[in-house]
Amino acid sequence: MNRFMKVFLPVVIIVTAVFSVYLFIKFKKVPPKKAARARGPLVTVEVARRVKNPIVIVGYGTVRPVHTLNLVPQVSGKVVAVSKNFIEGGFVKRGEVLVQLEKTDYAIALKRAEANLLNRDVAYKKALKQAHIAKKEWEEILKNVLMDKKVVPDALTFYLPQLKAAKAAYDAAAADLRLAKLNLERTTLRSPYDARVLKRLTDLGQFVTPGKVIGHLFSTGVAEIEVPLRSRDAAWLTVPSTAEVISTLTGKKVRYPAMLVRTAGAVDPGSRMLHAILRVKAPYRFTPPLENGDFVTVRIRGKTGEGFWISAKAERDGKVWIAREGKLVIRTVRVLYREKEKVFVSGLREGDPVITTSLFAVTNGMQIRVRKSAK
């Protein structure tokens, strides 16, 4: 019995297993076959919206004063007084006395000029009187002495050369007096406008001479920024127009109102760029002020344009890709204006889904999948 079981039992187990596999294969359910569906690349889109607004032109430039001044004396003399505001970085008002030179010599010269003019005035009046007397005497001679009434006297008879010489001497003395007054006034050096002192080159007790620079100032009334612009930017300019200056000198963005007042007279031959000139009125009235020499960003309000702003990465050499019913459609557009992060184009339709995803091999009409936007 035991021997029979040892032989027969394995055979039964093997047969049963084979039969079970046969039944499983024969009666298993086969899932329905589905047609394979091509799955295109997954893309992200942005919706194109038509806008009509002014183009903002962005540029960069350095703040500079409109008016600068080298303070130069017109007369020589010793410095006897200096304004407390006449220091580097100091602010001075229009008409404020910056430097006072010693007046003594020029006051004496003025007195001498006044005395000389008085003498010349007396001499001129005396010559005028003598000329009048000479004329009367000639009339008496002509009437009572001379038989020939057609005799013409010379200039000396009427004392005319002496009168002209006296008049010339008087005029010269009057001019000397005006010059003496002017030289006396020139001993006082004043600021011609509200200004800031860039540098002072003199001090008390120093002797200065005409033509020697004793200080540098610049006007605080108006500041200018010269901004080089590319041709595509210059095409959108309109002069005059409003603008904005942005400074980061203090570590944060500070904005100042400005005005585009003109462009340079010619295109720069080296860079082939056109320079726009902006002005900021009273730059030191702001807190913080717009400092001279600051490198700033400017935003200029340009002409109004109508079109579509799209991401810069969505524009590809004058073409964009549109997602249309699961397919990619290549559309040609015209770039109107270009910024770093976006471009302004025409040639789209309102609501066009513009593809922003970069793809390697693209054909018109290829299948794509559009990524659903997060809500």
C-alpha cells in the first residue's frame, strides 16, 4: 500500500495541476482591446489679450546738473571773508556772497575816478562856454568889421577842436568811473543761482588773481539725465512726454517725476543709438534727493500702441505657437516692441492660447497636450 501511494500520488498531483492550468487558460476573461492613442508633448499656454496703451520705454543714464560754474574772480585781492555755506557739499542761495575780497584799493580808485570826472566835467563846461563866446564874437566881427559877408571861419575860430577834446576827456573819465565802480563790485563774488558746492579752492587770507578758479558749483534747480536708446525704442518716442526716474542709491527704489524734453542732435556714430534728454525739476527738494552722478533707471511714456503682450519666451523669431484643438499651430506675428521679459506683437486674435513651453522638434499640426492651469 505504501509503495502504491508513493507511485500513484505524484502522478495524480501532476495531472490535476495540468488540468487546472488548462481550465484557467480556457475560461479566463480577455479585456477588450482599445486602439492606442498617440499622446503629444505636454505644454503650458497663456491667453492672449488685446490691449491699447502707451508703450513704456526703459533706459539707463547718469544724473548731471544742467548748469555748472567755475567760480573765478575778475579782480585780484586778498580773501577777507568766506560764506559758511561755501564748503564742499554745501547749499548756497542765489545772490549769496560766497567770497569777499579786500575793497580798500578799489574804493580809493573809485574816489580818484570820481574826482577826475569832476575835473573833466568842469573843463568840458568851460570849453562849451568858450565855444559859445567865440561864436558871439565872430557874429560881431562879421556884422561890424568884415566887408565880405561870405567869409567862412575855420574850426579853431569857434573853439570846436578844444570842445571835442574836452568832451572826449569827459567821456573817458565817465568810463573810468564806471569801471572803478564795477571793479569795486567785483570784489564781492556771489552765487548766480541756487547751487551746491562741489569743491572750494580758496580760504581766508589767500591772495587771488583774475582767472584763477577758486571753487566749483552746480545748479540745484534742474537735473538732466541723458539716456541712450536703441532705434526700436526711439521709434516710440514722443517729445515732450512724461517720464519717471528710479534711483536705488539708498538701497531701495525711489521714484522721481521727470519730463522728456528733447533728443540729441544726431545719432551717436559709435553706438548708433539716439540719446534722449530728461529733466527733473528741483531734484534736492525730494527726500531722499536725486543726487548728482547717480546712475538711474528711467521709464518714458511713449506713443500708444495696440496689440498683445506675450512672454518673451513665447515669441520665436517672429513666430508663435498656438494650441488649437489638441494641435500646435504656427502663427507669424509682427514684433512691435521688445522688453526683457515680454514682447508686444500684432497678428494674434483675442483669446488665442499661446504656447510658452519650449519644444525640440515642432511641425505645424502636431499633436499636443495642454497643461491645465492651477485654480
